[in-house]
Amino acid sequence: MISLLKYLKPYKLQVIFVALFTLLGSLLELYLPTLMADVVDVGIVNSDITYILKTGVWMVACSLLAILMTIAKAFFASKAALAFGRDIRRELFVKVEHYSMDEFGKVGSSSLITRTTNDVKQIQDVLNMMLSLMTRAPLMLMGGIVLAVYRDAKLSLIFVAALPILAGLIFLITRKAVPLFGVLQKKTDRLNLVLREGLTGVRVIRAFNRVDDEKERFRQANQEFRDTGIAVNRIMAFLFPVMMIMMNFTNIAIVWFGGIRIDQGSLQVGNLMAFLQYASMILIALIMLAMTFVMIPRAQASASRINEVLMSNPNMTDSTRPAENTGLHGYVEFQDVTFRYAGAEKPVLENISFQAKPGETTAIIGSTGAGKTTILQLIPRFFDVEKGAVLVNGIDIRKIPQKDLREKIGYVPQKASLFSGTIKENIRFGKEDATDEEVLEALETAQASEFVNDKENGIDSNIEQAGANLSGGQKQRLSIARALVRKPEIYLFDDSFSALDYKTDQKLRKALQETTADAAVIIVAQRVSTIMDADQIIVLNEGKIAGIGTHQQLLAENSIYQEIVASQQSEEESA
């Protein structure tokens, strides 16, 4: 957790104010029992009303000042803690945004959400408590002990017996609770995972009548989280009663032995009352420290999980040099590329070599699992190749800054991904400064104008989360328009026409020929009719290229392509 405190540096002024107001407030509180003792031992004993009133007014003034100091301290502590939490969340988000797809898979999206929200909140709360209590508690503890000894050194020996016992009990209780806090955070991850899957996959769950199974799955995750939480809180529940018992027994001992010393004439009544106040301050300070120590183990577990993300070294390093200008525009080349996913035994792609040139359409077809989507994902550098190289405009993409590389690409993923907001905002995701005319032009090319214009607010119509209020074909067309609006050098269409009917598919491909005339177009498709007019078709089979050519060439020479065509068309259509 200490390593995260560097994010507190920008707020050192607030921390200084917290320390200053804590010191002043603590001194005022420590001064109050002395004033009370003087009221009793001087004012009441001597029946000096003037002294009582004068001292009483001073006590009220000190109390009000102490309250103001406490409010100011709480304000600056909260301000610093909240800003600290905000900065860590931002750092986590920025770090995760630079993760490769492999790293996403290792940590898991549900765990990343928990770390960015719940774990940061734990640390933020502990920091607030540390600034508010841990700065005050030691002052009150040490100040109380010093002033108690000053009042009566012999009576202070009670603390010699009480404090070690209390400290030992706190240590034993927190020691048993510490391991469980780490387990509790993992159970939180699991609960978030099950809940997220249950919500995002609700249609599939209902379609297959697995509602009861999902309820049971959630019940188990929820119960594990509950049982761990109960185990932690059961242990921690001993802390406060134990401390209160020790506090009460200490007060009893002080009154008992204090009464004896008063009877012996060694102690005044006012001093005993002040001593009791200091004893309460000492024990309350210990309680505050214990409360902080209770929170620290859980925050430490959260800090470890956050540091695991922040301190991780990305396995995909970004080039810091701007790419050299080769004079090429929209060229993609695979040179003997081999790639395997993390942990996989066999490569998903082996010895892949081809070129995609501007003004030409390259289509990729093959059976499910052949590696078609993987080829497209290697071009924007979602993954790094194991062997060989992917070149864009004659430069290895590992030597091009990722931002510059992806600005050259218009990518339409296999699963259309839209964001909550308006249609216009989603299209502008491809080009932030796109005008309304450019948005409408992209929608026209993507054959989306008709259904958009039918909506009451047109391009200003709202889209629900993940495009829940749109059909599959509508989402695909908006995803295509989002790629078109940026007018990139390279277009990547990952089975982006599968939800379209044949008529819309044909109209869209015809419109694309005009719009993408100067760009390289790479299309992954399942339907032969979608790619028949491509300049070159790459046939993939088990991660290897089984053939490259035009539709007619492959139809005449390639047996795998012939099987694909035969499975989709009649013999007459194939001929």
C-alpha cells in the first residue's frame, strides 16, 4: 500500500493542513481536562464563582475551537482521499486501456472492474481514516499518557498492565482476520463475474431454460461471499467488546485506587476527574488505532491487487518513434506469419503470407476456427505475432506507434459493438470531428439511412446500452458506417454482412466499391456471394493458406473452395 502513497504527493498541502488542524485540535482537547480539574480544585473548593465562570467560558471557547479544527481536518482529509482515489482509478483505467488482449484474458474484465471500483474504495476509505484518525490517535495517546503521568505517576501504573493486554488482544484478532480479507476480495470478483455473465447473457439463459441453473450459480457465489464476510466480521466483532471491557475495568481500577489516594491526601478530586478523562482519551485513541488496523489489512489486500495491474509490464511495447514515410498508402503485407494464443499448444496461424493493396478487395474464407478473425486482429496489433511480420505501408507494425497505426484502419468487428448515446455520437466514434453531412453520407453508404430516417429524431435518436433497441442487421450497418466515416487507408470487415439479407448485402457492397476505391479492403466472410467479386480470395484451412486467387480460379482449381461453394449453392449457381 505504501507504493500507492506516491499518488498523494499532489495533495501534500491538504495533508499538511490535516496534520496542522489535528495537532491544534488535539492540544485543545488535551487542555480541557486540566481546565476542568482547576474548576473543581480551585473554583469549587474555594467557592470562587468568578474563577469558575471565567474558566468555564475558556472551556467553551476551547471546545468550539476544537470542533472547528475537527471539521476543517475532516474536510481536507476527505478532499485529499477522494482526489487520491480518483487518480488511482484514472491510472488503472489508462493502464488497462493499454493492455493487450492476452492480458485482458489473464486478469478478467470482472476482476478489473472490481479492482477499479471496490478495491480503490477500500484504499480511499482507509486513507481517509488514516488522515483523520491515525494522525489524531497517536497525539491523543501520547499526550494523554504524559498528562496522566503528570497528574499522578503512581496511578498511571494501571496503564502498564492494561495497555499491553489490550494491544495483545488487538494483534491476535487482526492476525486471524488478515488472510480472510484477501479471500473476501476474490469472492467479490467471483460474484461480479457471475452477475455480469447472468446479465449480459440473459437472452441465452432464457432461450435454453437455464434460469434456475443461473439462480443456483449466483446463490452459490453469493453464499460464498456471505460466508467469508461473516467469518471476517465474526472475528472483528470481538474487537470492540474486548476493548470496551478493558476500558471499563481500567476506569474501575482508576476510581478504586484513585479513591484510596484521595483518602490518603495524595490526590485531589479534580485531578482524579482529569485523570479519568485522560484515561478515556488514551483508551479511545487505542480504539481508533484498532479501527484503522482493522481496515488496513483489507486495504492491503486491495492495494496488492491494484499494484498487480499498475506494476505489470505490458507484453506489447509501443513504439515511441514516429513511423517513417515510405510513400505507400494502404498496403498490408503478411510475411510468413505464425501466431498462437497464450497457453495454446498449437498455432492458430502458420506461415501466412499475402499482400492486400489499395484499390483492391482481399477476401478471407474458410471453416469455423480456421483463423480468419485472428488475421484481421493482427493488423491493428491487438496481438503480436510469434514469427514473421505484419507490414503496413512497408513498415513492421511493431515499429509504428499504435495510435498512428489504428488511425489508418477502419475496423468493423464480428460482433457489432455500440455504445449508449445517440446514433450520431456512435458514428462520430470513428471520427470525432465528423460533420452531420459526413455522418449522413456514411449512413447512406452503409445502407442505414432508411431505418435511421424512420426514427423520430433521426441521427439524434438514442441507442440503448450495447444497442439493445436495434436489430442485428441495424447494429452491423451502424458499425460499418462508423468505420466509413473516418475514411481510412485500410478497411477491415470481420464477417460484417452476416446479419444482412442478400439484397441489402448486394447494395452495400456496390456502395462500398465507390467509397473504398483508394483503400485496401480486407473482408472475412462466410457467404461466397459476399466475396465473389473480390480481387483475391484467401482460402484458410486449419490456420494455413490452402489457396489464393479469384473466385473463378479457385472454383476451377481449389478443392476446399469448391466444397465451400457447393455447400452454399446449387450446381447451377456454382457453374
